[in-house]
Amino acid sequence: MIPSSRDDAFALDRKDPLARLREQFDLPQEIIYLNGNSLGPPPRRALRRLRETAETEWRHGLIRSWNDAGWMDLPKKCGEKIAPLIGADPQDVLVADSVSVNIFKLAAALCKKCAGAIAYHADEFPTDGYILQGLSHLTNTPLHRLLPDADQHALSDDVSVLIKSIVHYKTAAVADIAAWEDAAAQKNIAIIWDLSHAAGVISVDLKKHGARFAVGCGYKFINGGPGAPAFVYVDHEAAKDLRQPLSGWMGHAAPFQFAEAYAPADGVSRFACGTPPILSLSALDTALDVFADAPISEIEGKAKKMGDIFLALSADLGLENISPPPSERRGGHVSLKFSHGYEVMQALIARGVIGDFRAPDIMRFGFSPLYLSYADIWDAAEILSDVLRSEEWRKAEYAIRGKVT
Amino acid sequence: MIPSSRDDAFALDRKDPLARLREQFDLPQEIIYLNGNSLGPPPRRALRRLRETAETEWRHGLIRSWNDAGWMDLPKKCGEKIAPLIGADPQDVLVADSVSVNIFKLAAALCKKCAGAIAYHADEFPTDGYILQGLSHLTNTPLHRLLPDADQHALSDDVSVLIKSIVHYKTAAVADIAAWEDAAAQKNIAIIWDLSHAAGVISVDLKKHGARFAVGCGYKFINGGPGAPAFVYVDHEAAKDLRQPLSGWMGHAAPFQFAEAYAPADGVSRFACGTPPILSLSALDTALDVFADAPISEIEGKAKKMGDIFLALSADLGLENISPPPSERRGGHVSLKFSHGYEVMQALIARGVIGDFRAPDIMRFGFSPLYLSYADIWDAAEILSDVLRSEEWRKAEYAIRGKVT
């Protein structure tokens, strides 16, 4: 299965049922984009839609577009399109605000209902822990941290709410949702799943595995645009009991009645807060249509295969793979450790292979099946090999650190 | 000063130093847009900038644009441009999230520091009260409501935090910031000013009048686009003591160190939360440049004059003016009460005069000096007069209510 030549890689592409999706994107010719795990590229149709939203709906329709162009419905409409990617009922997903804000809404609503502590996993994406630190400080709720290697058996009885990533942002390890939910159910713990690095690249079955609460990102594998609004999933039964504190007017049952007293909308709609950013939301809405042409299980399969190939082709370069090996399930990216990883990544970017770097020594390579070919993976591995063997990363220019790396 | 003919109105336009700004907008020919108090129209350059951000920075620059295109700096850069409109130091304003979310951040941070109640004014924009209701529920903080006609003397000693609009969303009455701040200072009350209906149309001197905390909207008179991100102002001295609970990674002192413990950035920057919506933010950033060509005091002067003229020309139509009369200061809009205001507004919209309606009986007309002419005001008043005298609003089609009105 691992190609032994560029022709082998092309042969894989010819048999790839997802290859036809590549034309929906308009990536610069000169680069191989392995950073869709951080910012997805624009689907052509999302760019067209954004122009239409700005230059027709905003410019000509003006205020009338809230109704006439369906702006009011976008948060729910986007949610309905995300639902099949994450195994949720369409009515249970809403697009709103950022991942960080949505974590706060959910954690605060759940924490208000329960007596126990809120907990996070020490080495997961920092904002998840930061938000719980903020909530704990505000409400004097005890805060627990799980050690990096803790599994579901480490959950203690005094925890009420846990935030947990499905795909680890560094390693791409995939959490066993069912196992965590089973352990949590025994201790009456609500888990908020963070799908930021999972949504759009692996198949997630939230409802089937008993997950009732989740958040996720619109700008990574979903390709919704830089800083695209995030999503929130709340099982409709569970939503009934939840009063989230960011109770802005868009989450009101009847926002345009301008009543003085807050009355939450039904279901996940009560997790809306302020007026949503329509320009960003409309790009996201159309970006999601790319997924209508591709089952998420096929997407996961191709992402895994591309990652396996990349790992195999770069196996003898002296890099340490900290991601799950080919025999295990993995998210859409692969992380390789190297003491001079920063410099190597700069040299790769200069050669047109764009991944990213996470301090202190991790190079991440994302494999979005929507626009990458097996030939891209072959070429990227060749260039990585070349950069390492030639030691061109030692050039002084690659050691200068920018702000976002 | 009140024109007695259309020619008089044209004469006013010829002398208007702000008239040159109109060409920066591209409003449809067939309408008179009196709803900039709800959604401002796009400046031409904001549409160009949005195309560039999407089709060059996102499409070609991809992840690199966070540095190379300055995306990381947009929240502060937009804040610096808003500062002169509201009388703030440039370093003290940040663009982030929505008005509702920003109210929560500020109210929660202040409420955590103080012992007393949080308070809102009963008839002001509902989301302000809704957010305090949510915060009160979460933290068990007592909640006070001020009666609609309460002034600053109604503040009781047990209040710690008050949210207060500078321009009332219905009446356009302007609050006396200095008087409220003086009364609040005596009782150690922190006021969060809501500038949503003020920013970009009246001159506000927050710092001069002792105001330390404010939020405001980017999509009304500032013309940043539908659902544009909001702003938050926090005096840098006051910010030092504040720990806001929506402590997402973008408000961290060093977000890209991925440290486990939250450490707030300096000043207002700690009020950032998640990743900002860049498409919406870039339109806002460029929309703000229109204000570089026009002193806010001139803008307020013209808005007032247009409102006065509109009130004078529609004085004998049987409508009740609930806005401040010509002798008083007023925000950028005028509100007229009429029992069939909904139907009249629909008839006006059908005739190309776009205002809005607030239940149960208020018609609002916004007067943005950036793109409206005195001739527009003359024509709008003529059409209003015609719709009322002819009773064309009685047509059945105007009685059907849409979702957003």
C-alpha cells in the first residue's frame, strides 16, 4: 500500500473516489498545503458566496437581508450541515461565537446544575483549560486537572464536568468516546467534547456513543475561513434543563419581542448569544457544502492512509513520531518531533510545504482528503527528506522566529 | 434652517462639508436608507478589502496570513481606530466577539471584584439586561432593575455594577455620562456604558467624563457589516485588577507558548477570548477608515440637523415624537409613534424609504451623515407624508409581519 515511486502515488490518486473534490479548491500551484488542521483553504464556492453576501445581500439588500437572504437562519442551517459529520441530530447543532466562548456557555450551564468540580486534561489545547480556570475563578468551583496520561479511570467522584478533546491537537490521538462516556455515566459526570481537531476529518458518532455536549471549530478541516464561527452541540433532552449564562438576545425564545425578561429558546438555540458575524458565517455555510459530496467515513479513511504513507516515507529520517502508528486510529494530522523542528519547518515552508510547528519541538502535518492527493504526500515526504539530508534547515534565516509558528 | 423646498435642501447639501463622503458608499439608487442605526451600508473600500482578504490573503497566503497580512493585529488595530470616536486612549479599545459577550466579560470581571448587586435599566436594549440576568443566575449575584424613568439619583448604595446605554435604542435620548459617573463614583459603582447606538454618530468623551468601561457595536453607524465584531473599552489602570472569566487563548499574555496556566495579557487585550472572525474583522477595519476623513463632532452636528429637519417636516402628520426635541441633544435616529406604525413602515419600505419598526408602535429613522443628504431627508419626509395622507399603509399586504421588523 505504501507507494514506492511517484508513479505509484499517481496510481493511488487515479483510484481515489475523493480525488474529484480537489477541483472545488483553488490552492496556489506552488505549495503543498499540509496545514488544514490549523486553517483550511477556501472552497471556490465559499469565495463566490462571500462576494454575493457582501456585494449583493449587504450592499443592495441591506437590513432586509436578515429575512430576504436568510441571514437569521444561518446559525441553525450551518448546524444542520455539521450534524452528519459528528453524528448528531440536525436540530442539536448551532453555529455561534468561538470554541472558547462555547466551552464557557456549556461548562457554566452544567456547573450551575451540579455540585462538583470541573476538570480538564493537562496537555490538551490550552484554551479549554483557560476557560475552566476563568469559570472556576468566577464561581469558586473547584478545578481539577487530569494528568497528561490519565485515562477515563482517573475520573474521580467529585468531578461534575469534564472538557475533553476527541483528537489531541498535538499528537492526533483519538479519544474513545464510548469508553469515556461509560465511565462518566457511572460517576454522573457530563463531558464536553472538543471536536476542534476532529470535525470534518474523522467520523464521530456523538449521539450513538452517548455524548450529549460538544463544541468544535469551523476553520480547520471544515474550511470555513479564518476565525470562522464555532459550533456547539447539545442533545435536545439535555438542553431543556440548561440555562447558559451568556443569555444574549439571539438565544431568546422571541428576540424581536424585546421583552425585558430572558426566556430561552428551545434546544441548542438557547446557546446563541449576540448577533452573529454574517460575512464569516456565510463563507462557512457554503464551505460545508463540500461535505455533501463525500461521506465522512471515506474522508477519514483517506486521511489515515495519507498519514500512514507520510509516516512510512519519512520513517528513517531521525524524526520521532508522537502520533498513533499506522495500526491505530489517528486524527487528520501527524506530529513529528525533532530538536530543530522550528528550523526544519521554516525550510519546508520556504520549499512550499506548509505545515506548522508547536513549541518546543513538534512539527505538525495535516492531511485533508478534500484537496490533497497521494502525489502531494509523496512530494512532501521527498522534500522533507531532502531538507533533512541536505541540512538546509541550518541556514541562519530559518532560525528567526515569527509570531505565529 | 428648516428647508421649505427641495431646492433649499439641495442648497444645504452644497454647503455640507461631509457631502463628499457619500461617494465612499454605493447605495442602491432607488432607496433612501434610514436604517444605519440598525445595519450600516458597506463603504466601497470595505467591499474591496473583504475581497482581498478572502481571495488573496486566505486563498494564497493561507495560514501565513496570520502574520504576513496582519490578521493577528486586527483586533487592536480596529480598536485604535474606534478610540477617537469614543474619547478613549487608543490602547484601551479592543474589537472582539459581540456586544452581549463583551458585556458578560466586563460585568463578570467587575462583579467578581465587588460585593454588591448588578443593575440594568428596565427599558434599555434587552440583551443588556438578559446578560446580567444570566450572570446573576450563575453567580447568585443580586440583580436590580432601574425603572424606565430613573436617573442617576436612583442608584442605591448596594449596587456595584450598572450597565447603561449612552443612546437609548428606542428614543435616541442621550445619557449624561458625567452626571452618571459622578453619582456612581460617590457610591463606588462601576458603570459599563453601552455605546451600540452612539458610536460613530455622536461625539462621546469617555475618558474625559470618567468612564472606565464600555462596549459597543460595529455594524450600526460604524458600517462594519452584518454582525460585525463588537468593541470593548477598558481604562488601562482599571484593567490591571480585572480578571474576566472568558479567558480564552487570544487574551493570554503569550498565546503561542501554549502554557497550561492562564496569564492575562496587559490592559484591554485580556478581554480577547477565542480566534476572531477575520473576514468580518477585515471589513470592519476598512469601514472605520471612512471616519479618518470626518471629525465626529461634525458628524454629530449633521445627524442632529437632519433629525431636526425630519421632525419639523413631519410635525403635522399625527405622529408622536418620542425622541428628544430639536432643543435637546439626540442620538443619530428619531422615533415616531403611531398605532399603525408597522404598516406605515412596510408602506415606506415599499416606496424605498427604509427605516425600521420596534414593537408595539415605534417607527425608527436613522440619519447617518456619512452617506445621507439633506435632499434625502426632504424626500423621505415627503414620502412619509404621502403614505400617511393617502392612507396607502392600509393595504392588506403591509399588515403581514415578517420575522425581523
